[in-house]
Amino acid sequence: MLGSVVLAGKGYVDFSSVKGSTIKETIYMSTQKMFTPVQIGRAGEDIALQLEAAILEEKIVPGERLPSERELQAQFQCGRGVIREAIRALRQKGLVEIRKGAKGGAYIKQVEVATVSESLALFLKQQHIGTDHIAEFRESIDRVITVLAIARAGMAEKKDLVKEAEKLLKMAGQSQPDKETLSRLDRKLNIQLAKMSKNPVFEWVMDAIQHGFSSNDYALYEDSEYRLKTAENWCETARHIVENDPTRALNSISAHYTLLQRCVAARASGVAGSAEEEAFG
Amino acid sequence: MLGSVVLAGKGYVDFSSVKGSTIKETIYMSTQKMFTPVQIGRAGEDIALQLEAAILEEKIVPGERLPSERELQAQFQCGRGVIREAIRALRQKGLVEIRKGAKGGAYIKQVEVATVSESLALFLKQQHIGTDHIAEFRESIDRVITVLAIARAGMAEKKDLVKEAEKLLKMAGQSQPDKETLSRLDRKLNIQLAKMSKNPVFEWVMDAIQHGFSSNDYALYEDSEYRLKTAENWCETARHIVENDPTRALNSISAHYTLLQRCVAARASGVAGSAEEEAFG
DNA sequence: TGGTTAGTTTGGTAGGGCCATTGTTTGGAT
DNA sequence: ATCCAAACAATGGCCCTACCAAACTAACCA
């Protein structure tokens, strides 16, 4: 029993290596193995790593839960605070979801893209990335996605894309459209297109980028002129995809980003005041 | 003084809103403001968010440090455990680095790409992504990077790329090359090329992808045949970049990924045994 | 039958104490 | 005066105990 953990009545997971990686043990080891970096002051981290490994090796699968903090405390022979920190680390990584109360605890779950997006957004925010760099990256991704989508997606999907784009156009044409809804539709279109590439990596990257910089797209729908043009551009792109015309589709994509570029430039140069006012009206 | 935090003798940061978000205060508040959702069970998170906001707004800049845990505990009027959890969350996000001892504490630092990479790698790992999907994404990125590099990088950089590629080739030609070193060189080449695109986003994405899947590249250097071919392919690519010949450069890139694909297929089909043995020799 | 209440499990928080580490200061020996 | 070692102080890491709050369970009563 020692060194293993009862998994909510489901079975056992071997954490026998834990005792050997305790702080004091490591120090003793260092007198034998020379130049072995003594990983001190990180017992909690050690536990987190072991739990993470157990999860990644699918010894515990999504839907199941880790033992309670008090149980783990007993199994790992350490204070509850350490266990808490370890679990919180897993939670921050998106590996578990913590619930309170009876039948509560750390439930294993699939890592969501949003977790990666958050991390990315934080990074980009702190690095003061210019919108032009982001836009350039996004455009290049969009182009690849478009080509792949034309080659791989079924006609039904393609037609559905047109339908959604027309929905966006219709909404953009209204006199007082809800900008947030427009943004959401735009985002949805992007993801829908990304899905059609049949490569989840593109879908996730697109998702992450959008999460990190939704404010840009939002700006595009502030101005009624750009709003309509953008929606029309989406329809055009979708039509070219249905027609299996990569060249024209790519041209549309380029036009989209030219629009975006012009739009942010215009807003930055002076119209920002009135636009800002409109945003809070 | 109340509601603000002394910043290691540098100044003050206003955390006045914190008192209002303390558990007990919130409960008291709820008797006044009706239907105000009592956000209980998240005090630590609340504090983490406030500290994070202060960092992102650059009220505290990299190099400086947060007050000690005990100070924060006093300022925020809560237990030390809560403060610890908040700080650990920041640390996990890569926003601070924690040092022990005198003059220790949570030092603000720039978020590193590695943080995002880790998050991404974890996600990809848990989703069981096929290497083909990753490779496809990476190839598309590589192609864009190459075109941008040809257009934007200076001749000196381009020639340096060739030099590094030749270094790789020379090492790959040795009878008993160190595969780890080869992998590292390959990685370095990729990043170097990405830098030449003059768009940091590409650089980071490449970095993140590589961190998440270094094992693939590693495999490429296991087999002596692929090892040489890959190195030669790198040289070819670099030469075409120097010659400002995008078409041929892109062809080289495609060839690289064809090689990779063939290599992993070969290893998967049967040669895995001997290769595995060689790896641990 | 149906709703209410008490009990149990489990995370959330408080607060105190001790240890290990590390930068600084001090004091003694040369 | 210089240098080195020992004491000191600040600070994170860890432990412990107690209590609260939420959420599920089961017993109980109308």
C-alpha cells in the first residue's frame, strides 16, 4: 500500500518513487552522485509532476478523480498545503477541475485550447506585440487553411460556410447591429473554416490567436463602412471556396487583411475619439 | 497606507479594491447590494488576478519584486496560504520567479516562450495528435517563414545560415555523431531561420512547436541515412535562400518534410527495435 | 409521496510554528 | 587594513490544527 494511491475505489496508481524524491533524500543522494543538481525546496512540484505523469500516462482518465487532499496527504506523507499547491498547479495547467463538497475533489479533464490561448495571450500582451505582426501571421495561417479546406472539405460544409457568411452580411447590414454578436459570428466563421482544413492543429492555433486578440476583430466592426465591406468579403471568400477556386479565395483573404490594416490605421490616426464614444454608447 | 502595498521600498501599488473582495467583506456587502453574487471560494484567485493586473499594467516592472508573503498577508488581511497559492499561480504563468532566502521573494520577469510551449506541448500530448498533423502545420509555417526570410533578411544573415547548415552537415558526416547535438543544431537552424522572417510571432510558434515535439526531429537523426540526407537538405535550402530563389527553397522545404514522413514511417514499420537499442547505447 | 433537515465528505481559509536557504553584517585572526 | 568565518536577519518551504462553506446523501417527518 505504501507508495501507491487508492483512486476513488477504481484501482491503484503507483507513486512509489515519491519517497525517494523527498528533499532530504535528494540531499543525501547528492553526496554520492556528484554534480547532481539538488532539487531542493520543490517537494510540492515533485508531487505535481508525478500526478501529471499519472494523468498523461492515462493511469487516471478524464472523468475520474484524484483522491481527496487529505488522502493524498496521508499517502505522500506530507502536509496538506503541499498537496494543495500541487493540485492547484495541475488545475492551472488545465489538467484537472476542482469541485467542492462531497464527491468533490480534482477531476481529470481534457486540456482545453482555451488554456493554451490564455497562456499565449498573456505572453503576447506582455511582449507588446504589434498588431501588424499578429495580422501577418494570421493571414498566412488563413491562406493555408483556405487551400486545405478547398481540397479536403465536403461540399456540404462549404455551402454551410456560405450560409453562415450570408448570415453575417445580413446582420452587418442592419442599421444598429450588435457589434459583439458580429464579432462572435466572425470568430465562428474563422473556426468553421479552420475545421474544414481537417487538421486540428490549425483549428487550435486559430482559436488561440483569436482569443488573444479578439479586440482587433472587434474594432473591424465598429465602423459601419468596414463592417459591411468585411462581411461582403467573407461572403466572397466563401463563394470562391464553394467554387473550388483557390486563387480567387486567397485574393479574398488578402483583401480581408488589407481591410483590417486600413481600418486599424484609420482608427489610430484620428477617428478613434468618436469610435470610442460609440463603443460605450 | 491601507489598501496599498509597499513595493520593496520602490513605491506603492494600489490594491484598495482588494478589501472589498475579501470573503467576509463580500458577504457583508451582499446584505446591502442585493443579488450580488457572493464570489466565495476564490480569494486566492482574486488576489492572483489583482497582482497579475498590476504586473501587466506595469505598475511593477521586471526586475522588481512583490512584497514578501508575510507582508502581503498583512496587507490583504488573509492567511499566508492564500497568498502562497496566488503567487504560485503567477509563477506557473511565468510572470514571476520565486527566490528563497534574504532578498528573496517573487521577482517579476518577462514571460518566456517556453511557458507557452509547455502549455501547448501538454495540450498536444493529451490530445494524441498524429505526427502527420503536426508536420503539416509545421511545413506550412516553414514555407511562409522561408519566403519572408528571403524577402526581408540581410545577406549576412543568409550567409550565416548556410554556414550553420554546413556545420550541421559536417557533424552529420562523422562516423559516430552525437545525436543530441545534431538535434540541437537542427533546432537552432530552425529558430535562426524563423528569426530572419523579422516577425517574432513566427519565431515563437516555431519555438513552441519544436519544444513540444523535439522527439520527432530526434528520430530523424537516429538513422545514418536520413541523418545525412536531412543535413544535405538543410544546406540546399540555405543555399537557395542566399540565392533568393523562393521556388527552389520551398521545394527543399517540402523535401525535408517528405524525408521526415518517410523516416517515421520506416521506423514505425519495423526498424524501431535496433534504433531503440542504438539510442540507449 | 415529497420536501426538509441533519450528517458526511471535501475543498477553502486562518494562523501559528519550525526549518532551510541566502544575503548581510560583524568580529576576530592574521 | 584585509580576509575569512561565524552569527544574524529576512524569506520561502513545509507542517499542523482548527474551523468554515459547499455539496451530496440519507434519514426523517408531514
